[in-house]
Amino acid sequence: MDRVDRDGLALTGAGGFLPELVKAVLERGLQAELSDHLGYAKGDPAGRGSPNSRNGTTPKTVETQVGPVALDTPRDRAGSFEPRLVPKGSRRLGGLDEQIISLYAGGMTVRDIQHHLARTLGTDLSHETISKVTDAVAEEVKAWQSRPLEEIYPIIYLDALVVKVRDGHQVRNRAAHIAVGVDLDGIKHVLGIWVQATEGAKFWAGVCAELANRGVRDVLIVCCDGLSGFPEAIEATWPQTTVQTCTVHLIRAAMRFVSYADRKKVAAALKPIYTAPTAEAAETELLAFADSELGRRYPATVATWENAWERFIPFLAFPPEVRRIIYTTNAIESLNYQLRKIIKNRGHFPSDDAVIKLLWLAIRDIEDKRARQRAKEQGTPANKRKAPARLVEGATVNGWKQALGALALAYPDRLTHHIN
């Protein structure tokens, strides 16, 4: 503390207080390990005549969360000492790898992490070393991508977001396909991530087949956008599944033909259609809109609704508890929004595997953050909690129970025994 007052001693970095403290602790620990290995302490007469003994030290620098630490690693004459505190060949200690992976998952590039560690900790790691640290999660990603899934999911959301990937000497747009399933407890799970050149029904058919091969035998409702051929691709794997076209996507598609000056009027005129109590009432409202001045002015808007009608009306057969969950793909769009914030600063990715790796790390961090928030607010009254729930958007625990009950009535042969 005298040095702090007199010289302004740094806490971290080369020569800082914390690195020196870590150095002292590690070297004492290594000496204790060697004593245990030899069977006698340093200077103990019991070691005289022993077939093995101490043989000086070897200098070694390890990178830590508080900066580089220069160690004097003890040796034995027989060369049989294998320290566990600082293993041979180890160059990084104290959670530095975890810190690198956390920074990478937050959207920082490898070079950004390199500069950040050098600036804050005085740790100079090469571009290749940081890349190897982030690549170490590849096996975890593969295991996650192939893990077994639940037998039934009441709801699955399917959507894709666009990422940029280097292809030879060009950077091309590719589609990262994401599937989010809601289990019987109302908890969302990302079921997988797949990268393809473009979003297409044929590729989605392969995704559904893979989910089935991983154990998903039945899905009650699949929510997706209005991609041509998408419903048929889903039904090829789960013939009994109800495919619900996202109403928000449908409204956006219909609005493409409307002038900016009339958009608010058209949006207000369309609302009675998707808020109608029954499919028959919704059809009446659509016909009324088609016969109105706005409907005659924008026939392409009317045609958009007519073409998507069979895939739009399924949610109208359910009570409000289910409608608010399945009428839109917001449950996955909210996840995509967070993922876009992470990938927007990267410019482009070197490969498809790099895309999957970052998205997986980001999803893991998002859920870990939410879990920490929920744990912190445990015991707080529900109306004062701010942590995002694990349930689908718009559904509380009681709301999901009501929705699940309504789904059980709608699909008694496929869901009731699973709830029991």
C-alpha cells in the first residue's frame, strides 16, 4: 500500500500488484506439488539418498486475466514431475480462455479481442492463438447440433436471417436457418442452426427431416413466413401438423402494393380481418375490404390475402391464449434481433462453420444472461420483475397453461397423454 501511495502501483499488467500476487501463489503451489511428488519437503533430511531430487527451475510466462505472469517452474532430476496447477505446455490460466470466448460471443472479432487484451491486461496473444481458443468450442457445437430432442413440441417457429460469408474472393449473402421449439412447459429452445446459400422450401424440408431424425415425432403447430412451398415442405415430415403463416409477414407483403400516403388507412382497414372471432367473420371482413374504395384501389393487396387465405385462417380456430402465441413468428424474430446486433459489426464470416459457431455462442450467452437475471430477481413480486421470461412472448406461466389446455382440447389424441 505504501507503493500505491508513493509510486501509483498498478493493479494489473506487467509488474502490477495482482500479477505479482498470482506469481507468488502459483510458485508456492508448484513447490508444494513437487514436494508431494518427491515425498519430502525442500531441505528435509529425509530426502538424502532419494533416487529423485529437485533440479532448479525453468522460466515460463503464462497469460492470465490480470496480465502476463512470469513463473519459475520447479523441475526434478528424473523429469517425471507433471504439475497440475500449471500443466506443461499451458500458456493461459485463470479463465482467460473463457474471457476470450465471451468477448467473441459478444460480437468482437479476433483482432478486436487481440487489441482489447493488449490494451486492458497487457496480454499480447497472437491472432492464431485467439482463433484456436474460439475454435475449441467446435466439438461442443457439433454435439449441440446433433443432440436428441423432445418427442413432441406444441409449437415450432422457423425463420432465417441473412449473413455475409466469404466465398473465394467474393462476399456473398447466405441464409442462417433457425428453428425454435416450445416444449410442454412453455420454454423456448433453439433446436438447431443451418447455413445455406438461400432460404428455400427444399432446404427447409431437409431441416424438418433432420429434426424428425433427432427424435421429434410430432409438432402441433409450425409458425413460418409466407415462403412459397414452405407448408408443403413441413407437411412432408409431419403430415398432421397445422402450418400457420405469420400474420405480420402477410400484412407486410400486402403493404408492398400500397402507397405511403394510404398505408395507415389500409392497415386500419385490414385489422378487422385478423382480429375476427371466426374464419367466416374474417372472410366477410376481407370481402368488405375488397368492395371498399381502398380495396378497389389496391387489388394486389386483396389478392395477397386471398392467395394466403388457407394458411392464414388456422389460428382463428383457437382461443385468444393460443392466438397471441401463433399468429406471428415474433418469438423467433426477437431472437434474430439480438443475433443481428452481434453479427452486424463483423462485416463478413470466413466460413459457414464460423457463422454457426458465433450464433451458438451468442444464443448460449443470451440464455445465460437471462438465467442470471431471473436468479437475481427470484422472490421478487411478478409485477416488479424485469428479466425476460423463458416462455414464449406474450405468455405468462398461467397464460401458457391455458394455451396448453386449449391445444389439448384441439389435439386430444396427440397431446393429452404427453401432458399426463
